[in-house]
Amino acid sequence: MNILNPKKYTSLMADEGSRTVVDKTIAFFEGMGKKRLLEDFDSKAWYQGFTDFLAKEQILAKLLTPKEHSGGDPDCRWDTARNGEYAEILGFYGLGYWYYFQCTLLGLGPVWMSKNENAKKKAAQVLKEGSPFAFGLSERAHGADIYATETTLTPKGDGTYLANGEKYYIGNGNKAKMVSVHGKVKDGTDDFVFFVANYLHKAYELKGNVISHQEYVADFALHDYPITEEDILLRGREAWDAILNTVNIGKFNIGPGSIGLCEHYFYDAIAHAANRVLYGIHVTDMPHARRNFMDAWLRLIGMKLYQRRATDYFRAANADDRRYILYNATSKMKVTVQGEQVIELLWEVIAAKGFEKDTFFTVAETEVKGPAKLEGTVHVNVMLIRKFMKSYFFNPTEYPPIAPDFETKDDLFLFNQGVAHGLGSIRFHDYRPAFEANKHLPNVAAFISQVETFKDMLEKAAPDVGQDFDSSFALPLGEMFSIVVYGQLILEQAMLYKLDPDVLNQIFDFMVRDFARFALQVYDNPSVREDQIAFLKEIILTKPVPDDNQYERVWDKHIFPLVGAYEMNP
Ligand SMILES: Cc1cc2nc3c(=O)[nH]c(=O)nc-3n(C[C@H](O)[C@H](O)[C@H](O)COP(=O)(O)OP(=O)(O)OC[C@H]3O[C@@H](n4cnc5c(N)ncnc54)[C@H](O)[C@@H]3O)c2cc1C
């Protein structure tokens, strides 16, 4: 297993239609070339060429239309595995391209969840035209607090409504013919509602781009925008659930964007460092530089293994198996932040080169911090996954095994996820077998001992009510939990993939260090208790087990061969 190389890439999808989509997309970017890609990034040019390409090849229609609405195109389906793969490829060429796709995917959430057949037909047509979609949830003043939404839909008394309000941070809001807008009905109920608006309507005021990037993150206002029943997607409880369920779909697609971005950066960084000779030695031969490359590459492989395995759980989800909600939040908060670390490690080595304007480095450095903040910050996701900690550790249950899933089917459960509450009742399969099966690897064994100590602490020196409510204590504790979940799925995927055990053991080198780092944050918290300190010290003092030969083997076999293995067409 290694990082994505567009020039030697074969799609994970078995069907010809999907392979064509992937091949044509790579050819589009390589045909555009690096110079043009960077010029467009620097000049913040809108993605007209990309839009035209997507329309010509019907790519949005194929990737984001469930079969039922496909109009006969056999390549249409909503397939989480395929969308993740596509997101990674777009991220490889820049998060702006990924974001265009991402906002379209999000905007379609409330549409495919609704019972409004006319809106669905219209969406299928707009997808065929290649127009992007948008998801209009956020407002300037309210951030994560969606209860406080101020956008309104006021009945006129003749069965129609007028929409008023301002939405802020809305990707593609400058070009979307269907913007799924969230608001409240002002008919005395204050019901939540999703309705569709079109950027071309004269009552839709595009106020501008909130950010200074190629992406268009719109501030727009609706002034007495006329809405009929035909434009209403969801109302009441269903509209509320659609917010969370759409974010569930969207946020799983964020990690792949980060992965792609890091992969491209990695090729360029290692090529630069390997060819740079200082004091008579290549930078890649300096032990600290090599360590950064090792750590970055291992983290990147970890991100890919986790995301791939989580995708199987996503596709297998149903009303009785909602494990995907934990794996999704873990993807969102870990894969994206691991991506930030990857770029940080590599940038430290390439140093000044990372500032040069005619490189992909500046693109990635500018964009890599975004994904962790979209669709719920890291904090919001850590607080979410904490709800699962008890069930995960202390109340496992059995499920039928979940095999890798590349079937050419729609993941329709995602549009029928049901009520968004009841998270406390979700149960998980026992995490221990995945670890036990790999305990012969010394770093996995070290990690197991840390996790056992952590679990002991939760049982014998559990956080008290004050600590539970203090997010400065609860967040690093939640981070520790997330690393266990992350490790479990990495191991599951490594076994399915028959990953080189050298690589797996080296991955758990950084896992042990990360676990200790968050334990130190809990230890440092002013409210930590004496009985908790004893457990935390044990975790902090657990070290990865060094193996110099193995370290060199991984470098020689997997990492150094990446020098010159990919360079974008000029
Ligand atoms: C580039 C970009 C593109 C975006 N695109 C879209 C889009 O297309 N459509 C759309 O609707 N929105 C979009 N957003 C908005 C995005 O979803 C919000 O940024 C996000 O929901 C967080 O809101 P906020 O950044 O205002 O932070 P706030 O909600 O103001 O949070 C402030 C701080 O409080 C913390 N916090 C808040 N709530 C909790 C909690 N429950 N538990 C613990 N900590 C908490 C946060 O972590 C943060 O540190 C976009 C944002 C950006 C930056």
C-alpha cells in the first residue's frame, strides 16, 4: 500500500463507468498542468473550466444521483466508497476543487432526503447540466448553534411564502441553481424548514465572498424571496434531522480531501529534500529530516487505512447498526487533524521552499487547516464521540462481520437515517480482538497496555460530574478515546489488506506517542485528581519500542522510492 499516484492509478471501483470518471478527471488536471492550476489558485479564478468539464462528462450526475433518479444512466449511483475516492483525487489537485464537489454533495442531502418528487426531478436535471449545489445552513452570528437560525419563511395567506434572512459561509452560493436553505416557519410554530433557492432569482442578493480564496464561500441574503410548496423540501422534525443527517454524509467526505492534499505535498516535498545537498549530504539523509518524512508518511497511511475501513461501516449502516456515527466523527476530527500534522512535518523539512509561489506547497499550506473546521469543529466532534465511550469500552455486542464493500449500489440508508437522537443506545463490536490479533507487534502491545490503563482509569477513577462538564478536561480525554477507535479500524483494515507488518508496527509508534501526549494534557489539567494521576503517569511513561532495522526497512522499501515517483505535468 502506498500513497495515490495519479500517473499509475487504477480506480478502486471495478465498473468501467467509474473507472472512466476517475481516469478522465486525472487527465483533466494533468492536461491543465501545474502552471495553470497555480495561476488559477493565485488569481482566485472561479472553476469555469472544471464546471464545463464536469458538465461535459456528466460527472456530478453520475456520482451524486441515486439510480432511481438517473434517467437510465447506468453509471449513476450514490456510493460512499466512490465519492470518497473521487474526493481524494480532487483534494490531490487542491481543496478548492474538492470543496466545489463537497458543497454540491451537501446541498443534495436535504433534496434526496425529502419526499418532494418535483424537487428531486429538478435536482437530477440540474446535476446533468453540471451546475453546483449549495448547503445554506450557517449564519454569521450563530456558528454551531443552529437552534438560533434567523432566516424565516412567512406565509402570505395564499399557500405561498416569503423567505427572508442572510446566510454566511455558503460554498458555491454564487452559482448554485439549487441552494438548500435552512430556516424557521413564521406561522406561529417556529418549525424548522429546508427550502430551495436559486442564485439567479432577483430576490437573492449575492453580497460577496467571505474568504479570499479560489473557493466562493458566499454571504447571501434573501429579500422577500417567493417560495411555493414546490420549493419546500422538509419541515419540522424531519428538517431538523436532515441537518444532522446531511452533515453526517458530508463530513465523512472531508477526510479524503485532506488525504489527497497531503499526498501531493508529500511527493513534492520528498523530491525537493532528496535533491537538496547541504554540507555534502542529501537532506533526506539527515536523521531528523528522515524522521519527519517517516512520521508524515506513516500518518498518511494511517489516515488512508482508517478512512477505507470506516467506509465499509458507512455502507453497511442501517437502523440497527449506527456504528458509522462514531467512525464518522472520528474520521472528521482525526483524519483532518492528522493531515495538518503531515503538512507541518513536511514543511519543517522543506522550510523556505514551502513559501515559493510557483509550487503546490503554498496551495496545501493555505488550505490544510480548513477541513477540521468545516461541518462541526474538532471540539464539536470530540464532544460527540465522548457520548459513545461507555458503550464502546464496557458494553460491546456482536454484529455480523463487515466485509470490504465495493458493490455498485446506492447507499440509500444515508437518506433515511431517521431521527438523529438516541446515540446512547448505539452499541459496538468488541474492539479487543483487532488489537489481540496484532499484539505480537511490539508497538501494538505497548498501545494495548496504554488502552488497558486508560480503561482502568475510567472504571476506577472515572471523571466526576465537574470534569465531565469541563470541556478543557473532557476534550483531551475524548481525544484519547478517539485514538483507540482510530487504532482499531486501522488494524482491521491492515488485516484485510495484509499490510506489511513493519509498516503497521511503525504506525503504532506514533499512536503510542499520541496517546501519551493527550494523557499529558489531562494530567496537566488543574482539576485532575490524585487517583487519576497514577493511571495517567503510567500511560505517559509508556514508550514505543525502537527497532532501527525495521525503521530502515520501511524507509528503503516504501518511502525513499517515492522520490521522483510523481510530478504533476508542467
Ligand atoms: C471555508 C468555510 C466554508 C464553509 N462552508 C459552509 C457551507 O457551505 N455551508 C454552511 O452551512 N456552512 C459552511 N461553513 C460554516 C462551518 O460549518 C462553520 O464554520 C462551523 O459550523 C463552525 O462554526 P464557527 O466557525 O462559526 O464556530 P463557532 O460555532 O462560533 O464556534 C466557536 C468555538 O466554540 C467551539 N464550540 C462550539 N460549539 C461547541 C460544542 N457544542 N462543544 C464544544 N465546543 C464547541 C468551537 O469548536 C469553536 O472553537 C463554512 C465555514 C468555512 C470556514
